[in-house]
Amino acid sequence: MPYKTILNVLGEDRADEDLQVATKLAGEVGAHLSTLFVTMAPVPTGRYQTLSPSWLEVRERNLEKLSERVTKFRQRLATTDLSFDVDSVYAEVAGPAYDIGERAIYADLVVAGPGVFANDDLKSQVVSGGLFQAGRPVIFVPRDANATLGPKTILLAWDSRPSAAHAAREALEMMKMAQSVHVTMVDPVAASRVSGDEPGADIATYLARHGINVSVETLPSSGHFVTDTLLRHALDINADLIVMGAYGHSKLLELILGGVTKSMLKEANLPILMAH
């Protein structure tokens, strides 16, 4: 779908860089940029610490800093041609996932820039709120990655699961504009209930009906992790973006045993659009 509203989640680290990334993306498609600045309160070390004068002083200082940052970002965005709004959340008792999810419901895309990508705590909150609570696609942008909503070459990581199909539909407009889309599978199983008798053929046909220039590539893992195989192939084809489903297995199972989503969220070196 066309991206008309983009939610940009900012944390305290590299917020300026993250805002610059989101401003660029929103400008590319003429979208409204909704910015949410998140500050996570320090974890109490004692049972009654939140009632102590020192704790309240820290809280007051944090809220003042948060207000100053919000004002700063509003002033910066006012110098652009974008339609925008800026809000904030000070997460104390629980994490900000709920607040992120509530705002993501009214966005077409959530952007998590380099600062959020490097912050495991905030990144997990974006996953919970954006991907799971709101069911919105999230584009994660690692540091030094060149993010764009008009990629020329896209790698679609395909495993025939509903989450991968959801990601493909969310990225449909970008794939239509791309020069090439590489449906990439690692060690697929040829079975009618899994990937079909010819793995990748069904999704390639679906994309081709939308006028997308698509190719199907089957890769052996050869003893390597799936994430490593996908990232190496993305480098080989000079991909601008990876599109993939997130948590094809249950989130709990992947958190316990590990999985491609978890590894990709740690190791990716180019933008990834995920959907669940």
C-alpha cells in the first residue's frame, strides 16, 4: 500500500540520526511523519525507591530533558516541507510497547533507525508494539545503511509462511517500482503443504501478476546459519532492502531457541522491512 503516514520511534541514543533517516523516507513518498520520542525510566533498585526524593528529582530532570528534546525536534521538522507531529512517552512502570502500538495502528509504516536498531531494549519494544500489537510493518535501519522507500533491488526472504506473505503484500508498491525482486529461499522443502512442488513458483507467479520483475533463487545453507546465507546473498546481488516475515514460529519459541528474525535483528547491515 502507499505510505501516507509514517511513525518514527526515537530513543535517547542517536535520535538526531534516526530523525534524519525518517525525514528522508517520509520526504521520498510525501508522507506525514509522526514522531514518538521514547524515554525509558531507570529500573528501581529498591522496593520504595520510586517514593524517595532522589528518585523524584531524577524523574523531574528526565521529564524536563524529554520536553526539551520534543521542542527541538518540532523546530527541526518545522524547517522541512513535511506534514508532521511530535509526541513523547516516559515509560516507567511498563515498557513503551503499548504506546508505540497505539500510535502504530494509525500508521502505514513504522521506522526504527540506527539508534533504535542498536538498542536491544527499545528495539524489542518496537517489535512488540509495532509488529505484534498493531500488526504494522516495521523497517529497521542499521547504522551506515542507505535506507530508501524506492529500492532498486529487493531480496524477499521466502519461507511460505503467512508472515512472509504479509511482508510481501506490505512491500508490494516498492516491489512494483524496483528493477528486480529476488525471491530467496534457503534449503526449501519441495512439498505441496510447505513450499509447493516447485518452491517459490507460487509467490513468483503472484508477484509477476502485479508486473514485478521477479526471479526465484534457491540457496543451500551448506552448514551456515540462514541469516548469514541471506545477508551474503543480499551483498552478492547488491540489494537495497530485505523484505521478510518476522517470527514465523511463535515469538516465545524463537526467543528461547533463536531464529532468523532474532539473528537478523542483531546482524543485519542493510535495511529490513518486517511484517508479522
